[in-house]
Amino acid sequence: MDLDDTPEQAAYRGRVRDWLREHRGEAPVLRGPDALTDEQEIIAARRAWQGKLAEAGLAGVTWPKEFGGQGLGPIEQVICNQEIAAAGVPGILDAIGVGMLGPTIIAHGSEAQKSRYLGPMLHGDEVWCQLFSEPAAGSDLAAVQTRAQQTDDGRWRLNGQKVWTTNAQFSSYGLLLARTDADVAKHNGLTMFVVPMDAEGVTVRGLRQISGEAEFNEVFFDDVLLDSDAVVGGVGAGWGTALTTLMFERVTIGLGGEGLGFNSARFAGAIASDPHASRDPEVRARLGELASELMAVRFTGYRTLTALQRGQIPGPEAGLAKVTIVNGAIKAGELIADVLGPDALEDGGEWAYMISFLPGLKSAGGTEEILRNTIGERVLGLPPEPRLDKGIPFSELRAKEASRA
Amino acid sequence: MNLALSDEQVLLREAARGTLSRYKTLEAAREALDGKDALPDLWEAAKEAGWPGLLISESAGGAGLDVFDAMLVMSECGRVLAGVPLLGHLPATALLDEAGAATDLLAPLAAGERRAAYLPAKPPSDLDSEWTADPAHGAARAALPVAQRAGAEGVRVSGTIAFVPDAPGADLLVGAALLDGEVVAVAIEASQAGVSVEEVRRYDATRGLGHLSLKDAEAGVLASGGADALASAWHLAQALVAAESLGAVETALEVSVAYAKERHTFGRAIGSYQAVKHSLTEVLRQQENGRSLLYYAGWARRGAPAEFPLAANAARSVCGRALDFASRAMISVHGGIGATWEHDAPLYFRRAQLTRRLLGGTGSATDRVAEELLAQAA
């Protein structure tokens, strides 16, 4: 058991640190008095910064070299993330593309797709969004209703709606899960597509949340025409392709949990600024409980990393880290606001923003309830809840739901 | 970066499981509650397995292993509620070793020919400027025993400490006393006239406990046994309680999951219901958080000693709460039968209830986590 770098890892860390020290002045400033405020400016600056990180080999660390990556392992990715965080500079803009969608295209895409899309994605020239969830398909993702119907000339006509789409307002492409056959069981009739976000019939609308800000979008598709080569991983094979994306999502969450900024040191700092609260036994009890759970997440991440280094795929238990982070941060928000009083709830402030953000995060990337189901079944081996949708063609299932409603 | 067990550690754990499987520890735990003299003498087994010397240097006849290895053994004891008196012996021997005790004192302890017990002494905090002995709250809250010089090297110690783990039958008592207003580590032979240990039993019969009374008891002061060494022993004890609790959580979860798969209601296994499944997943979540923090503590003791108090107390806080939750979930999942004398669930519940209140209690570990983090942030 060892938490220290090997000599090779230490050398790699040194190279990353040196580059960041030399170039940190070129990074966009997102916090403090000199922070950029204009949304467009921020996006442009973060794109340019991602390009520099990619040139330096600090983006796509685990991507194969032939696609512009470094061909390194998850440990180097973590070292890179740690050094970027320690340098106080932003990471890449398109973490969803580079972390989840790019690896999906590498695993399932055609040679033409790989050579066309991966380079501009890695360098931030073309940002990507994930078009999976729908208003009526979240936890039950295989229930997506967005329809792609093949036209006589072999193209695809797309109609439907997606939701919770991060970055859609400035994305060039999206990876979209659509139903191509409603007459087979629901997992079998799905296909994955690449969708140009500037195509005719694509409408992106910001979705305001509790905080008042719009960090997610709704995306509408009205008779959007896609070329036949937009299919990723084969017609009818969309569910398998989606599972690859979700596996990379778990890895991203498992290794990057602390990257969300919900860590014990930050929360303790907020309490420490109040000397009276720092000596209040009740405050200390609440802080100690939530902080010890949040601290555990870092070492769960190291355990995940150990598994990855040994060639094992992290299981769905990485989802438990998300449950711990979100609920720990919710408790921290409650505690900090109890200590600071109503001032903590001033809109736009650090803590009001966090308090507003967390209720939605409970459902993001899989609701807490569905995560507990999955983990209970796959890790503990508990029997699944009886399902009423097994083997039934999707169209019949929909008809049944409609008649019951 | 490597948080996996080494081959040697896997062997150590498997050997411990094998050793303890030779005893019917759970049946004994139940019968002992009825006052029968049912508890097996596990010290002989511990000696055979080499556990008494785990934390004593090789030069003094011990195994010189890491705290993480000791935690693996503690977890195995916790799994089957085995009353091996290691919670007293291991912190005591680690303190002696760290404070530079002589080899002729350490060697018989390493071999298990003699047994030591640690006298819990909680270091001061922001909220409490004094060292205290258990219990930390209530009318019985006690200051440290007081030592007075007697002769060139020795001291005589007087005072009382309640609920000392594994004190009954121990040969050597190792802990803290106040000498000229300074806290020092002392070693006290238990067999002398000025020492009396009243055996007490509270709720969990597997846990050896004693009320210690010292009246001018002769004691040796450990040369390098100042406040730092004593604080380190306290935090080590927190890590060992955490490890022992985690083992008990593992069994509680395994037994509950097995029952949830086989017990049917309304035509299906109860484990298929979300209410049951989510409760067991919550046990798993807390268990795995506790395990991660035990890795942290196991590494920090040598890898980052300044972080050890934070790591050890965080581990105790999470593992302690995990055991509280797991032992209650174990009863609930089993329904009414889980609350009966015949079932094992009440034994784990009793273990949780008592453990939560020993060695400062889970609460003081949680407070220490807050203190360490607030100090870092200030």
C-alpha cells in the first residue's frame, strides 16, 4: 500500500507541473476581481486554453496516440488533473466530449468518424454534447422516444426532444441516442448518431434552474436530416454504445469526485472564519460527520485507480461516491447557512449557488434511487424488482402506458 | 499509487480468519450474556498467530508490522465478535515501543507471555484544555492519575480510570499520568498491592472491561513517552476500534443480504423491494467509506504522520456510525426474529451500542475530525 508516486510518475508529475508553471499566465481567469464575465469571452478563452493543454499533452491523456492522445494510463490522467487543480487554472472546457464521448467514438466509431471528429474535439475547436436523457427517459434511459426514421435515400429523419444537455448552446456536435425501431423490445431498437448542432431543425433552449442560471439546455429536433454515415456503432446497436459512454461516465466521476469542489477543506474553511462557530460542539459534530464522509471519497478514488491499474474495470460502486459527495455537500450547505445566517442565501453568492445546485445534482448522472437499485443488484446481488417491460415491443409498451394514464 | 493489499497482508487476513473459525465465538457471546463462563481463551490462539507482537519492533522480538496489518487482524476479530484482548494490548505495546521501552519489558509482551492493557487518555482539544480519562462526559468524568516521584527513577501513581478495555487479567498497564503538571507515559505492573481492577460487564459480554484504581502504585516513566507519544497511542486506538467495527459491519451486511435473498413475501424475495435494497446499499456505502478511511489511516501512520490523527478519527467516526446503522438494519431486515435472543443480530447490536461509548466514544472522534480540519483551514 503506497500513496506516493513511483519515480516514473514523479517524473511525469514534474513535467506537467513545469509546463503549467510556465504557461499558467495564458489561462483564462474565472475567479477573483480580474475574472472574465462575458459568457462568449469565457467560452472563447476556455476553448483556446483547451487547445494549449492538448498541444502540451495535458488533454486526452488516456487517448491512444494515433488520435492525438498520450496513450497513458488513468494514473497519469489523475496526476494531470491534480496538477491542473493545484495550479489554480481551469481544466479543459469539453470534459464531457474528451472524457466520455470521444472514448465512445474510439470504441465504436468508423475510421472516417475517428479521423474527422476526434482531433477538433480534443483541441476544443469543436465542443460536443451528450444527447441521451429525455423528459420521459432518464433513469429508464432505454425508453427514449426521439425517433430516427430512414428515408428512401438512406438518410435519417430525426424528431424529438432531449433535456439536461450541458454545453449544447455552444456545441458543434452531439452524440444522440434515438429509437430506430419501435416494434422490437426497447433495448434493441436504439441507434447512436452524430448530430451537427447547426443542422436545420435543431433548436437549443436554456433551462433555468433553482439558482436562476441556465447551465443545462433542452434540445428540440424537428425533421432534422442526418447523412447515413452519422450512425455510430451500427443500427440497432445503440444500447451497447450508450453503455460504453456510461462506463466512461462512471470512471470520470470515480476519479474526479473531488474535482466538483465539494471537499472537506473548503467547507471547514467557511466555518473556521467564524471563531464562535468553530467552538460550538453542535457545529463541530455536524462538520466532523460530513467531512469524514467526504474525505473517504478521495481514498475510494484511489481504490478505483488501483483497480484500473490492475486492468480491472471499476464497477457501479463508484456511483456510491456520487451519493456520498452530493449528500455530504447538501449537509455542508445546510451547516454553513446555519452558521452564516440569511446572508448565505444571497442570490449569486457562493453558498446560495451551491445550495441551489445540489438538489438537481442528486438526480444528475443517474438518480440516487436508480444508483442504489443498480448497486444493490450488481454489487450485493439482490434480486431485481419485477419488470413489466421485458421483451415487449416498445410500441406496445407505449400503448399500454397511454391506456393506463 | 497502490491501495491494494500485499500478498503478505492477504495471507495475514486469511490466517486470522482461519484461526478464529476454530472457535464458536458467537454462541459463546450469547451464552456469556447469561452469565455462563462460556468465552474461549483466545489469547492462546493470538499467541500462536503472532498477534501480540504485531506492533513491537523486530529488534525487541516483535513482528514490526504496520498499523494497517494490525487493523486487518482487528477487522477479522470484529467480524465474529471475538473477544481477543488486542484493543488493550496493541496500543499499549505500540506506545511502549515508540517510547523506547527496554527489550526485556517488550520481549515477553511480543511473545504473548505477558499481556498489556492501554489506559485510555484523551488528548486536549480546543473545547477541553485537559487530558482526560474515560468517560469523557457525565459525573464519572475523570482527570488523569497523578504521579509523584519516588526514588531515582520510579514514581508512584494514584487515581482511577473507568472502563479500561482488556484490563482484567492484564499483566502490565500502560498509559498516561500527570507528573509535576506534565503528562508522561507510565508502565504499571498490575500484580502489585496498589493496583486493583474491578471486572465490569456492560451489554456486550465479549468485551473485557475493568475499572482501575491506583493507590501509590509503583510505576516506571517511559523516557520518550511524552504528550506526542500518548496522543499517538490514543489515535492508534481510534483506528483499531474503527477496524474492529468495520469487520462487524461486514458480517452484518453479509448476513442481511443473504436473508434478503431467501426470505419471500408477496411472492418475491424481500431484497427485491427498494425499501430493503436501499437500506442495505446504505450499509454498503458507509462500509466502503469506512474502509477507504482505514486505508488512509493505515498509510498515514508512517507515510504522513501529521495526518494520522485526522485519518484515524475520521475512520472511527465513519466506521462507528456504519456499525450503528448496520446493526439496526440487520435487525430490521430480519423482521421480528432479528430482535430475538436466538438470533445473532442482537449480538452485533450490543457490540455497536457499547463500542460507540468506549475510548472517548464515536462523538469525540468526530469532534477531533472537525478540530483538525478547522486548524488546517485557519
